[in-house]
Amino acid sequence: MNSPHSECKPNVVLILADDHGYGDASCYGGGDIRTPSIDRIAAAGARFTHFYANSPVCSPSRAALLTGRYPDMVGVPGVIRTHAERSWGYFDPAAVTLPDALKAAGYLTAHVGKWHLGLEPENHPCERGFDLFRGFLGDMMDDYYTHVRHGHNYMRDNRTTIDPPGHATDLFTSWAVEFLRDQADANTPFFLYLAYNAPHTPIQPPDDWYRAVRQREPQLDEKRARYIALVEHMDSGIGQVLDTIEARGMSENTLVIYASDNGGQLDAGACNGRLRGAKQDMSEGGIRVPCCAAWPGRIPAGKVTPQLAMLMDLFPTVCAAAGAPFDHEIDARSVLPTLLGEPQDFADRVLYWVRREGGGRPGHDYLGQDYHALRRGNMKLLHDDPFSPLELYDMASDERETTDISAKDPGVRQELARTMQSQVRKAGAVPWRKGE
């Protein structure tokens, strides 16, 4: 069982972007992009340099974030889609979620934005621990203004279908701000999970944001300029959320966390900095993401930490900060001590990544199989499709993953492969299709 860090119950605002590249925030070295609001969170608190999504794609990372489990341990090894024949997961209805734990500790829980964990009635956000839901039930939007996917409208206000006008990013921001204003004078602590669709494709920023980037950075190609505009538009929305927290006098008792669900999509205009690879890859560009957290008076301002951590670690971290006990098994570890400036030794920790997929892309075939990565200490084992050989990298000396050392250290490769196999066997007992 976890132990509450404090009797004080802070409000928690968890902001998740979609496909936001590691190099696409100013505080992460983005030279052509301006993200003052994300930078504001980092400057007021802590920024991770080695924070990871649990998968190089959407749904598995979101399942891990909300449960503190590896995603295949809760039935989501791959992307959950609106068409069953292309869907590779079923979010286990018995899995305990972060809002479940927080509700039991007296929190009001709200989700605004993208869900992407199933359309089944039992997996509606209001059945998975959230008191309130305003957002998009489906996977990606085909249009940020019409909010449709395959011709279907998945926008909901709790369980009611709605068709609000406006850009999805603006809607999610305004709904989050409305929720915060409503809670300003309440005595109940709250948890707000704000999940933007941006900057996922289609790269569809408002015209005025695109023109502003074009004017400021005329040398950029159109694809990069449009992507930057979409990120900066989202960052402006985050700023409105932060301003509301401050204006309503909630800053001192609110923990704000920002992260992304996987790495950036390079052919959509994203940049993952110096890292190799992109969304869908197990190399660093697909799984290492920006993450920062602020909690005035608790997290030291301007802290930068190299601590290895994953999205799933936010489950026990938030629970520890909120004084929300739980006694079920998780795979995650709280990084609250790291955030508060206390030492944590994760030298023995093993990190594991998974994705199952049915289709393919140039140079990669999936055929309904899993592909994986595993890291212990500085050694990382990975492949980027199910049928490619496993590669071994020493992340201490080769962060860009340029030199496969499998032949040089076959014993290490074999040992890590056996560890990976053990996790695969364990997850194999968990069904990922409804009815199994």
C-alpha cells in the first residue's frame, strides 16, 4: 500500500498532449517554437530530461497513465480504434483507475478532452472513475472543427452527444477553464485530466496562428510551420488554464503536470530533438517525451532531473501527493520524492514498452504481433517491428542509439531478452479483446 505524503489534499491538474515531440518545447531546446506556458510550468517546478511514454502510440500510454500498470496488463497492448477489426485493445473494466483512487479519497474528478480508451458503455469515462466528462470519446479527429471520425460525432457532455462549434483545442481549453472557475470556491479537492488532441494529425491550426508563425519564421516549410502553430495554439490554451488557477487563488494548492502520450510524428512536422526515431518507434524519439510539474512551495522551482520515469508513474505520484491510499498491485513507482528534491535510487528498475498492431508502414510489418523495448540501468533492448532482430544500446554512451552492441555484449542481450520474455508471458494472461 502506498503511504500518503501529507494530510493536505492539493488540487491536481494533469495535462496530456497528443504526439508532442521531445524537441518541440522551448524548455527542451526547440529553437523555432515558442511554448511559454509549458516553459512556465517547468520554470515554476521540475522538468524531466528522461521521461517516457509507456508506448510509442496513444491508447497504451493512456491506459498506463490512468492505472499505474504496463498497458498490456490492463488489456491495451495497442491502439483502440472505432472499427473493431482495426482495434488492438479492450480496457479492462476491473482495472482500478487514478480517478477511482482519488474519488475514494474525497476528490471531485473531471476529464476534459480526448479519451481514446474505448467506446463500450463500461469504458465510458463516467464508468471509469470520472464524475464529469466533456470531450471526445473516439481516437483521432478527422477535423478539428467538425470533430468527426469516420463520419461519426464522438463529442460528449457526460453521456449526451453534443455538437459544439469551434476548434477542438479552444473547446477543451474553455471547458477546462469553466470547470476550474466552478471549483474556485468549493471545499472539495479536484482532479482535472485535460487531454488535448493537439498536435495529432490532421495538422490543422487556426489560420491566425499559422500566419503568425509564418511571419515570424519565414524560412520554415509549410508542414513544420503548421505543426508549430498547432502546438503554440495549444500552449496558449494551457496558459489560459494556468492563468485561471492563479486568478482564482488556487496556485499554492494545485499540482500541475504536463506530459505527452508518445513522441512526435516526423512526417507531420514534429521534431524529437537529437533523438533517433519518432512516433511508432521504440527508439528514443518514439517514447521519450516532455514532462514537467509545478507545485508552489513543494516542488523547488527550476529543478531539472535526469530521473528515469514513465507516464504510469504519475498514478502513484499523484496518489502520494493527494493522500489517496491504494492496496492493489501496480507496476509504477511514485516519483514524488524526486519532484520534492529528495533522493531516489532506481538503479534496479526495469522499464518495459509494448505495442501490438495489425497493419504496417514502409519498412515495418506488424501482422497483429507485439514489438517491445526494455531498459535496465543504461542498457536498452529494442526492435521497431515484431520481426526485426532485437538491438542493444548503451544509453550512457550512445543516447542517439547509433551502435548496436549485441555482438559485443551477447550475455547482456540474452539476459535482457529473457526479462522481456518474462513480462510478455505475464501479460499474455490478460485478454485484450472483449469477451475473452
